[in-house]
Amino acid sequence: MPKQRKVGNLLALAVLSALTQRPMHPYEIATALRSWGKEQDMEIKWGSFYTVIRNMDRHGLIAAVESVRAGRRPERTVYRITEAGRAELVDWARELVSTPEPEHPRFRAGLSVLAVLHPDEAVTLLRQRLDRLEDAIRAARAALEEHLRQIPRLFLVESEYDLAVREAEATWVRGLLAEFTAGTYPGLDQWRAFHETGEMPPELTDLAEGGSTTQ
């Protein structure tokens, strides 16, 4: 089970990782995170950025080193990571790597209500998705190969994971489409009949009234 952390926003994890490089003020941290593409690795809500910084300071994960001023710009506080912050960063990384957690992709949400679409429309939409997935896979593979010429693989492992997930999804969608188009998907006739007659088959009515058997 994930533990309750003093600052649980994943943005804090990104800030700690940035400060392992060197002390920085918040604007430098945000610039570094954007340049590294951290928004692709985790959901970052920039509106809470300074709140996260203050909370980390309050809990001793980072500490102010000095305040600097450049020209007429406002004074900026430079922060460093503390020993407690390093321990938190390592412990958090261990948890994220070792412990699976439920995730809720938008595609799963769409699949959960797939029955509201006519089977023929579902096939059309899934083919569109597969086309887009294949385009994205080709682009991601080319980008990864290019980056591997310049960047150690260790720092691209998350891109490898993303590519593998997309490839797995594409494989699954192809299989689902094959069942739909071959007419071998269980319950396909009842699904089609519901959309063409407007009448719910008795077995589906019983299932809807009784709730999901997986709950």
C-alpha cells in the first residue's frame, strides 16, 4: 500500500529530483522540469507549484540557502535538497517502481460504456484509434532511436515503457477488431439487436438489474 506522505503531490517528486542536480530557485526548477519534459511523465499542476515548494520547505524536505536578486527582478529564494528530502526521494522512487496502483486511463472509461455504441460504429472508432496508435508508435520509436544516439538508455527508460504500453494496446485493439469483424465476439448478436430494435435482450436486462458480477 502507498504510504501517506507529508507532501504527496507528484510535483514534489519532480522538484526533489531537480534539486539533486544543484540548488535552484523555483523559477529555475520549473524551467528545468519543462525542459526535461516532466509533464509527459506525470501530471503537473503548475498552479500548485509554489504551494508545493512552501509545503516541502515546511516539512524539511528542502531548505533555503540564500536569496538572490537579478536587476529589477523580485528577490528569489534558492533552495537545496535536505538529507530528509533525499531519503524521501529514494523511498518514493522505490514505492513507485515496486508497487502497482490502480490507474484510470480515459480509454478504459470509454470501453466501460462501449455498449452504448452500435457495433459497426464501435468498429469504425476502434479502427480510427488503431490508426492513430500506429502513427504514434512509429513516431515514438523513431524519436527513441534518435535520442538513444545522444542520451544514455537509463534516462530514456520511461519512454521505452510508454512505447511498450502503446504497442500492447495496439495489439489488443487489433485482436478485439478481429473478433468483431469475424462475428466471433460473445454477445455480438444481442448487442447489435439492441441497437437495431431498441429492445434489451432478457439476459442483458437481468445482468443490468442484478449489477456486475465482478463487484
